[in-house]
Amino acid sequence: MSNTIPPGATGTAALAAAIARLRAAGVDDPARDARRLLAHALGISAGRLTLVLPDPLTDEAADRFAAALALRCRRKPVSQITGQRMFYGRSFRVTEDVLDPRPETETLIELALREPFSRVLDLGTGSGCILLTLLAERPEATGLGVDLSDAACAVAADNAARLALETRARITRSDWFGAVDGRFDLIVANPPYIAAEEMPGLAPEVRDWEPHIALSDGADGLGAYRIIAAQAPDHLAPGGRLLVEIGPTQGAAVSALFLAAGLENIAVHADLDGRARIVSGRVSLKQG
């Protein structure tokens, strides 16, 4: 199938051809992705796409759409092609340097918002979607996001500015707690939890395009949790909470690490698909 959009093609014809091409490339939801990419090429929201489909594409829009389709056929994630992803109702800039914010991570947001907090720490902040969403939802709170990657820190800082949160969100390069001072009411993390042996089986969009340092510890997938559980109590205010995202089979192992670290009220929470997704715990009110 041609890599270009036929000259003078309408949006409808271009979309139909794109769906067929993406389906042949093994993309899971070709219609959804084709619509998102066409809207991106046209510089409009996906919600307006239906209104302009009968119109012929300009040469510039056709070229942009063809380029985007070529990348998607190589299984580059749509968010990296468009440069943005919606998360908890807000748009976040996304690059190859950060994980693509995923809907299941919104479970962590919901749990965090169940109780008040004034100071939050986000370990391995990536795009900043967790930290910045929490601060946007709690206008009185401030927070710190840390990441080992300078490039990820730059993306998070940019997202903070885009959301007008730069005065309440500080982004710092740190190897977990290495550059972290003080105590927090809430510590959150979506650390690398995929075991090395599981990496080859990941979808190409994840395995080939997302930063491996944010996906896997190169070992059993529990390395980050060992560090976080052991050191979090020293950085939590009395009664403070720790919430971490996990892989669906890691609930028992991560809960055991929390217990060994002296955390209380440990629980495993499921996402909307019923899979174990978050482990929570807190330090005693007598902590510190």
C-alpha cells in the first residue's frame, strides 16, 4: 500500500485508507488511531474531525498525515507522534524520554485524593503526570518530582509550566531519595516494575519506544520497591501515606516489603479492570 495520501483525497478517503494500512501493520485499534493522527495532521481536535472529513486535504496536511502513519506503522505510540496524551482530563506533553501516561495510573490518583495532603513527593516523575495532576486537584498543595533522567525532568518541568503549576511543583534530578530532603504527607511512585525476562513479550509500542530505564530494573522487577519501601518512612510525616503502582502479580511481594519496612494499614487496590494495581501503606502517627 502506498505510503502517501492520494492528491486531492478527501478526509474520508484518507481516513479509510489509513485504517486499512494500520490494520495491516497489526495496530490494535486502527480506526481510533487513524482518527487521532488525522486530527493531529489537520491541527484540530479529534472531536471536530467529522465536520471536516468531506473536505479535500491540503498537500501539507496530507504530507503530515502520511508521515504520522509511517511512524505508527513502525508501532511508534500515537502519543509520541502527536506529542501529547490526555491524563485525568489534562493534556501532557510526551516524548520518547518518558513513559506514556496510562489510564490505569489514574487509579493511583483516585486513591491519593481520598485523603488530604499538603506536600507530595513523586518518585520517578517522568512526564510529571502524577505529581502535576495531584497538585492541580489540590490547589493548596506543593510537591517535588524527582527522576534520574535529565530529559524526563525537562519534560516534567515543561508540563508544570504548561499547566501553570511551576510555582508549586519543583522538579529535581535524583536517584530515588538521593537528593530529597524533608518529609511529605504523601509519597507516590510508578517505578519500573517489569522483570527483565518479561521485556521481550511487551507490545512493540512499549518495548521499542519507551525508555527501558522507566520500564524495568533489569532484574526481578522489585528492585525499585525495595529501595522505596526501605527509605520512604524516613521521608514521611507522621501518618503519611505511600502509594505505588505495581504489576498485576506483585501485590503480595510489594506488600511484604511495606510490612518489613514498618508500614501500617497495607492494602492492595485493583484498577477498573479488576487487576491489582496499587499498594498503599502509611507510617504510624508516632513516626518521627
